[in-house]
Amino acid sequence: MTAPVRRAGVFAILCTLALAVPIVGPQAAAPIAAVVLLGAFVVTDGPLFDLLAYPGDYEDNRLYGLITFVLAGIALGLIATTFSLSITVFVGTVLLIGYGNLGEQLARTRTDDDVVHVTAFSLFATAAAVVGGAISMSFEYGPAVAESQLPTLLFLAASGALLAALLRDVLFLYDDPVVMLSVGLLLWLLAELESGLGTGEILVALAVTVALGYASYALETASIAGMLTGILLGLLTIVLGNYGWFVVLISFFAIGGLSTKFRYEKKERLGVAEDNDGARGSGNVLGNAAVALGAVLGYAASSAALLPSNPDPTLFLFAFAGSVATAMSDTLSSEIGSVFEAPRLITTFEPVEPGTDGGVTWQGELAGIVGATVVAGISYALFPEVGLAGAAIIVAAGFVGMTVDSLLGATLEGTVLGNQGVNFLATLSGALICALLVLSFAVLG
């Protein structure tokens, strides 16, 4: 057994102590955390130090990795006992991190394949969170309640595992305290929302999103981080929205990803090709889809009457479609328009070099309008509440958002904003325009 596996095993055992909170109560569990924290300060060398130390701990002979991990757990526990974060979510989050890391370290002893490492982490993390959550809920509310809440436990566990795997991929491997707090806060939010799906339906949703996510990685249209981000977004969209929402979202990922490969060799010669052979990372995925995710969460919160003034959930549907139409329009206009060598700056219409921020071509603008029309057509086919007028609004919102992206690119990108910030603001403008136009037509008609 390697040192990383032994260390991960000990950390997993320490994480299991979180079960003391639902079993014996927060007051009795606090001394356990205090003893572990004190021991981490006291042990500065010897076999026990070597067992628990991360590579960076040797510089100061202090178990900073363990100390910050325990402090993160204590912080999450205080939130659980002070605010509305449930003990079940607290226990599931802590076990998720500990056992997910153990699964990943075991996988590393067998293969160097990063996809296998991520898969092992996610499977171990999900299983540990479900089991830990069920035990916690059984002690708090009884076995019958725990059994009835299995779909919710599975959804929360899988969502937390995916977020943790993503954060561990884009951060450092030893940033588990940051990962723990981030996962706990996300699950706190998701636990307040109603999914309405059964265990089998959530398993199907996981299978669908994982299959499509891996396909994007295998086709080299997404990096591992991009794949994980897409899977998490897809799962949340299916569970909190429905498959119709997911089809709209996946149409962007599929068509947008393939458009990146369009005449890729020429884009490389012109210096406008996406890095990493066109594989999109988590930043690119989130820059284009964060607003859509916010609309999904808003829809679920509105449907559960958790928002003030109880806005119509349909508004969030149109905001979602408007943001995706913008992302599709902008991606197609950039990827297709960039192969034409006569772009003009959108603010002055002066000729500029290919790849210049804010440069547009008529071919790219046409491709962008087609992209928005595709999203509008899918929305019209899947959502009866959209209608022809709604579809036209979605196209208009996509075009406006694409234009905002170009204007921001010509004026602020590279100085005030980065590419992902521009994408976020453009999709936000598309979402807001779509919702406002729907409201305006509702008032007028």
C-alpha cells in the first residue's frame, strides 16, 4: 500500500467521525474534533507525521493539510448547527470528500488514466455520501424517512461528487478544505429545491449525462474539466428542470463543440483556433452556461415558492432559452466567421485582422442568427408555452446577446474583461432581454 493510499485511508476514517454529530449530537461531537485538531498541532515528526503529512507539510514540520481539513469540517458543522444547513448534508459532504479521495488514490495505483481517477473519485464519493446521509437521516428522523428520501440523497451525492471532482481538477489536489466548503454550500442550496424524480429516474439522468459528457471528451471537444462541468450542468438541468431543458442545453454543447472543429487547420494557420485542439475547459463551459444554470435554479426555486414575490417560472424558462441562444449565436459566429479573412470591427466597421476581439463578418453574423433560430426551434417544439411569438423573441435575444458580445470584445475585452467574462455578460444580456420582451408582450397583450 502506497503512502498516498494510507494517508487517504486515515483521512477517510477521520471523516467517518462526522457521523458522531447525528448519532451523539453536536455537543458530544465537538470534543472529538478538538482532539483531532490538537493532535494535528502536537504531532510534528515521527511515523504518525509521515502517515498524515502532505508533501508541503514537511517544510515547516506541521500537519497543515490535516489542520485546514479539520477546520473546514468544523466550519461546515457550525453552519449546520447554527443555520438551515441540514446535518445530513454536513455528514454527506465530509464523507464525500474523504472517501472520494481514497477511491482516487486507489485508482492511481492501477493506472495513470485521468478519466479513471475522476471516475473512481466520483463513484466512491457518491456511495459514501448516500450511505452517510442515509445513516444520518435514520438517526434524526427514522429509517422510513431515510428510505423515502433516497432519490434526494442520490441527487445531492452525485452533484456534490461531480463538483468536488471538478474543483480538484482545476485547483490543487490538496485543496480539499476549499472543496469541502464549496460542495457543502452547493448542496445546502440544492437541498432546498424539489426535484420530483425517483431513484431510477435520477440514475437514468446520470447515465445520460455521463455518456454524453464522456463522448465530448472522447471527441476532443471538451477537456476533463469541461466534461465534468457539462455533466454537472446536465444533471442539474434534468433534475431541476426536465429533459426538454436538457435538450436545449445539450444542443449548444454539441453544435458549439463541433463548430470548433470546423476548418480547424485553417483557424490554426490564422492564429484564431481554440487552444488544446479545440477542447473546451470548465471556464469556457461556465462562461457560456452559468447564466443558463442560474435560470434553472431560479425556475426550481420559483416552482417551490422559495423566491420573494413569486415570479412566474416561465420567465426563467425564457431567460434560459435566451442565454443558450446567445451562447449558440456567439459560438457559431466566432467559429464560422473566423475562417473568413475580411472581418470588420463592429464599432467602426474598419477592416481588422482575423481573431481581433470585436471583429465580425457577415458570414459569422448569419451563422449566429441560424444558431439562435436552432435554439428557438427546439424550444418551440419542446415547450408549449413558447409559441411562435416566444420563438421569435428567443431569436431576437440571441442576436442581441451576440451583438453585446462583439461590442464588449471591441471595447473592454483584454483590458477590463477576459473572454469568459465577456461570454458571461453576453449570455446574461440575452437572458434579460428575452425575459423583458416576454414581460413586455404580456403587458401589452
